[in-house]
Amino acid sequence: MSPATDEVERSYMLRALRLAERGRGRTSPNPIVGAVLVRRGRVVGEGWHRRLGAPHAEHEALARAGSRARGATLYVTLEPCAHEGRTPPCVDALIRAGVRRCVVALRDPHRIVNGRGLRALRRAGIEVRTGLCAERARQMIRGYWLAHTRARPQVTWKVAATLDGRIADRRGASRWITGSEAREEGHRLRALADAVMVGSRTALRDDPRLTARGMGAVRQPLRVVCDTGLRLPLTLRMFEGGLARGTVVACGRGAPRRRREALEERGVRVWPLPVGRGGVSPPALAARLAREGCHEVLLEGGAMLGTAWLSAGLVDRIALFVAPKLLGADGLAWCGPLGASLSRARTGRLVTQAGRGRDAYLLVDFGG
């Protein structure tokens, strides 16, 4: 393939990747996917997976192309499925439509797909190319990818801190360190997450609802509280009314049975898990979240919980909001001891640096 042809193919795949992003936050536990059908150098159909249960991107592109799909090339960000799920198999639809060639960015790591779609296409005589823009495609669905390759979600630790790295003053007061624009961005992060997690100290101090408000949220994330001994009062807002049914408390296996039953009577789910040095085991909870279909997890606090997950190698990104304020050394630092020297400090990649009103927003990626 000539460099010019490869560049044209890359442009179609980039278009498919941009389409896929339109489904962000609406398809879980399915991944976001985009597809573009091209015939004789012209786009004849395109689509993306709009929401869970809706037609897949390939079906959308085929529907728009109609008879023009015959002899066309499909550019798709993830391997087409070959199994019956909430929607019919995409491979069968592509074969029936007479698609001549399929360019796939990434093989689907899910055990019920994982190459089956590619093999079915080739058996039907459809030419298949894989790997175009593969790394970009993988980064776009990293939570899904991690869930199906490493049995854990992608974890983003969200922090709102002062210029000198404090998340609360010496009395524990933290409302509000950042302004309304930064808090709106925080709600956007919640709306894109499958689960939002806090520790027991944060839950007791702030009594948060952990809901995504505004930003056109189409669903609410699962609310997860780490409370090793089930000591939190039942009067917290997350444990009452409709919020209770979307809340999980992760505790130690030795937590009091009566406390567990009291929570479950309210509709709260309780997950007894192994306990590590600092509380509920981060690897055990990460694995449970992945099994529950939570591929994108937003960790909102506090310092002890975030540090434990960071030390366990389970924080992939840090979303840091910095207010132009100073609290001094008697304030609460957002990260605890890591035991790292400068030469061995954890180093990430700056993905985003932007203003949010009077505050700064930094998104730093530590994942692979």
C-alpha cells in the first residue's frame, strides 16, 4: 500500500474514531465504536454506537448506506461482533450487505469476540486489515480494554486542591476550594463514569450524594463507599430513599452482620471483600467493579483512599483542579506518603491543561 493510500485510509479511521466519541458515557458496559463506509472514494454511510441496546455502529453505517454498501470498504474502530447479544451480529449484516473490505483498528479483547468476528469476515471472502490507529483506538476504550485483559477498570482520581496541595483546612473544611466552573467539570467526569468511589472519612465529613448533576447526564454512576468495619451512620444521604438502591458499601469480610443487614434492608448492596493494610483491598475491589461492568471509575476521595489505590498501581489518571489559594502546612495534603525518591518518582503524561473559571485543570495520565 502506497503512503498516499495509507494516509487516505488513516483519515477515514480518524473520522470513525471521532464518531465513536459521540457515544461516550452512554454505551457502558459496551465500548464506544465508530464506523465509516467508503465506496469509490466517497463516504456512503457512517454511524456510532449511540447507547446501550441501540444498533451498533456498523448497523448504523449500513442503514445509511443502503445498497451503496455493496463493494464498499468499512472503517471501524473495533472488531465487529459475531455473536447474538442485545443486537444482531454485525458480521452477518456486513456479509449480507456485500461489503468488500473491512479495516479494523483494534481486535476486541472480550472473550466472546476476540478474533471470531475477523475470522468470520475472512471466511466469507471479505478482505480484512487490522491495526490502523490501533493505539489511539485502545486509549479511547481503555477502561473496557483493561476490564477484559486485566480484570480491572480504568481509575481516575479526581482532586480539588489549593495551590500548595491542600484539600481541606486544619479543621477539615473543604467546601468550596474550587469554583463553580471546576465543580461543573467534576460533574461531567461523574456523568462519564460507571462508578464514583469515596472513603468512609469523606462520606462522613461531606455526606455527599455522588450524583452527576447537569451536563446532560443520561444515567447515574454507581456510588461506592469503602467502609471496612461498616461504621458509617445510616443517616447518610446515600443510604436513604432512591439513592440507597444505587449505592454499594465495600467492607471487610469480618464486618458486623447486623450492620450489613440494616444497609441491605434499605436497598444498599454490601460487598464483603479481603482487607489490606489500609482497609478494603484495592485489587479485590477493582476486580469486583470490573465484574459488575464498571469499566470507568472515578475516585473522589479522600487522601488515604487515593494514596492506597495509587500505591497499589491502580490509578491510571489524576484529574487535578487547582485553586489559586494557600492554606499552609497545617492543611490536609491530597496525597499521602509513597516512599518514592526523586529519581523513582511516578511520572505521568500531561493530557489536558486548561482553565476552569478562576481555577486550573490538569489531567495527567499514568497508564500504559
